[in-house]
Amino acid sequence: SRGPSGVLCMCPVHVDVTTASLSIRPDGAFCCFSSACSLRGWSFVDLAVQAGGLDRRAALELVRQHGLVEQADRTSRPARPGQVEPVRLGQYRVRDWDDPQGTTELAARDFLVRRRRIPVSILAEYQIGVDRKQDLVVMPQLDPVQDRLVCAGIATRAIANKDYRIASWPANRYLFGRHLLGTDAAKPIVLLEGQLDAMVVRSAGYESLALYGAGLKLAQVEALRELHRPLVLFLDNDHAGIRATTAWLGRLGPGRCRVVVEFFGVKDAGDMTTDQVRHAVEATVPGLDNIEQAWRSTRLTRLNQVTH
């Protein structure tokens, strides 16, 4: 269908069958509204790259050949500092975590605030929302773009268990919570596997980033190198977390990283109290110098106690 606001058509990425879910504005801005797809961007060039599989040079040539707009005009969508453009967040936004409305918001508040001990101010900082249809906590990936915040992707978590559903981003440079980092170059950044872990650590007073799992992503490594900040590896207290810590140390450089080895008998930061998180971060060991000995005396001993 066509109209003054643009075109609504079938999405070529997740292959619409019955519902036209891809909206394209006349200036090239586009967004797929399907929960199974993360196709979105600000120009016909981006659309040709993501949906057509072209490189940027070929996409730019195609756009110019057809006389299309190369870049969408964003001036009609002003965003005040600290706010997020409603690209995909509007339907998930929680107006007030102190006064939740509906059963899903109440359950999410109980899960996040009472059980996970995350303050409501932290939930507001991360723009945490809920999917009322599927009873999910929604954790948007936000990144600074031209001094503004845009929604680049969505990750959800079931309230009652650890069923994660993560939308795919255009690139793997994303680090959950990057838009909240300060400018103090001497202040360390704590790296964790999960988003809830990152929020718990931030509520304890530290700057934190989530890696979306333990897997080593080279694009994330490059993004972390660009930050020029000391790092603290606070990955999970299991075999996968130990292997991942070694891999991250090898890529980032042991001289730049400190490692958490005291887990108080639990699996990750999300299961710790605020005082335990602070003690764990303050009691880190440097690089590869003492890491094997520290793991052997604390982390692996506790892991064996849990697994056996």
C-alpha cells in the first residue's frame, strides 16, 4: 500500500507471507515491525545493503541511479537529551516502575526489583520495558548516534526463567549499556555476560557493559579497544565463563584487564548482593600473572563444590 507517509510492503528479510510489515518512508527511513525481524535503517542505501545484500558502494550507485534520497532527514524528529527515539520501544515502554500497571509490569517489577535487587532508577536508565503479550522483560540495545540515542536492537527475557530471545543487530560491536558510560578515562569498566548482571553491577556503583554471552566477538574487542579504559572481567563462574575469560584476556591484553575470582559460591553477579558485588570487584587479580593460581584456589574450588 502507498500513502503520504510512505510504503507498507512485504519484508524480504524474514519473508512475510500474509502480513505486510515493512514500512518505508519517502526519504528512505525504514523499519520492519515484525517481532521476528530487526530490519531498520535511515536510508535507501541502508535498505539496499541489509535487504539486498549489496556492499555500500554498489548500494549508493543503485540509489543514485534511481534518483532516490541517500540519507533520511531526521530534523523532523527532535530528541531531547536522555530520551530515546520511539523506533520500536513505544509499545514496550513502562511509564512508571514505581507504579506499574497490569499483571506483566507487576510481575516484572517483582522479578527485577525484589528478587534481582535492581533499583527502579537503574531500570529507567536502561529504558527497560515489558512485552505484555508474551510476558517478557524487554532490554533495548541503545547506542549514541550523532549525539542522540536510537534503538538498534531488542533482547527479551522471560520473567519466570532464563529464556532469552535476542534480535540480531546489523553488527556485533554492540555492548549493552554503552550509552551510559562516563568520560573518566581512569575509571574501570566491568564486563559481564548478561544484561541483568550489568544492571546489578551498575546499581552497586560501577560502570558496566554486557557482552551478550561469553562468546568472543572480534568486533566487540575492537569497540572495547577504542574506549581506552581499564577493564574488569566479571564473566560467569562456570567452565564456559572461565574459558571465555582466558580468550578475552588474550585478545584485550592482560595488562589492561583485571579478573574477578571471588563469587561467594554463586554463578554470576546477578545472584550477588550489592556488598558482594563491591567486594568481588575490589578483590580482582591482575591479568594472567596470578589468574591461574587465583582460579585454582577460589573459583575452580567453588565451581567443583557446585557441580558435585
